[in-house]
Amino acid sequence: LFAGYAFAVYKFPLQNFSFLLILGTLMVPVQVTSVSLYVFLAKFNWVDTYAGILAPNFASAFGVFLIRQAIKNIPMDLIDAARIDGAGEVRIVTTVVAPLIKATLATVAMLLFLSSWNDFLWPVIVINSQRLRTLPVGIALFKDPYGNINYGPLMAGTVITVGPMLLAYAFSQRFMIRGIATTGFR
């Protein structure tokens, strides 16, 4: 939220280059950055923890892009009026900007939830213990060493995995459509 706000409101040296650099990370495959990210998390002792699973999803380049575009559609007069009234930047973001872009924020939250819920590769890399395995990793383990698959439990696990995603999408569909539709280029 704050990175998108900074790119939308402030003018600073190398702003366009910095924004293009952030967008450029969307073109780098996850497999390329996973080793360095693993080493980084190992220094914080976040390997084999829930924080280690969720850490890569906190900084989303696509989320920064969507939020920046939504904030650029807000009239600067509202932000300037809040500054004149004595509001600081954090208060402007939380009380002026965030309510105006709540559809976009809901869209970003939903997309981050879906990507982290479906993630298979990163939990396989960062999780060692059996108790922390995610559902996609657990479903992949239904195959025994000889290649035999018990399809009953596999299909039940698939339904359990897909169910929360369908429910989340059903409840947030109107926000997602509005958030993507109102996040246009200026």
C-alpha cells in the first residue's frame, strides 16, 4: 500500500526507473530467486516456519502496480486537503486513500491469498517438517513410491483444497471485478 502510494504521489529521482525495476521482477521466474530467498530466510531462522512460507507474498510487484494505478485515479486535491488539515502521510493513506481504493485492496488481497494458497514449489523448498506441510504438498504425497495412487483420498483432498478458494472468490467477486475495472492507466 505504501509503496504504491509513494510511486503515485511523490516525485523523486529515478522514480520511473525504480518502478520499472519493480515491474521487471514480474518477469523473473520464481525458480531463479528461490535459492537466494531461502538463504535470506535461513539467516532469520524462518526456514520450517509459517512466516517462511508467507514471507515471499508480502511484497507483491503486481500489488504495487495495481495500488499505484488506483491511487493515480484519486484527485490530488483530496490528498492536498488532508495535508492542509494537518494529517501526516500515514493518516492520509489510512483514512483518505485506503477507503477510496478498497476495491483494489480487496483485489490485491484476494490475488495474494489465491497465489499463496495454491503455491507448491515454495513450501516444498522451505518446509521440512510434516506438520507444516500445505495442502498442495500433501496432495502430491498421495502417490506411493511405486507410483500407485489412491484416488478416493486424492479427490477428497482436492475438494478440500479448492473449496476455500471458491468460497473466497464468491464473496469477493464484486470487489475483484470493480478493483480491476477501476484500476486503469492514466
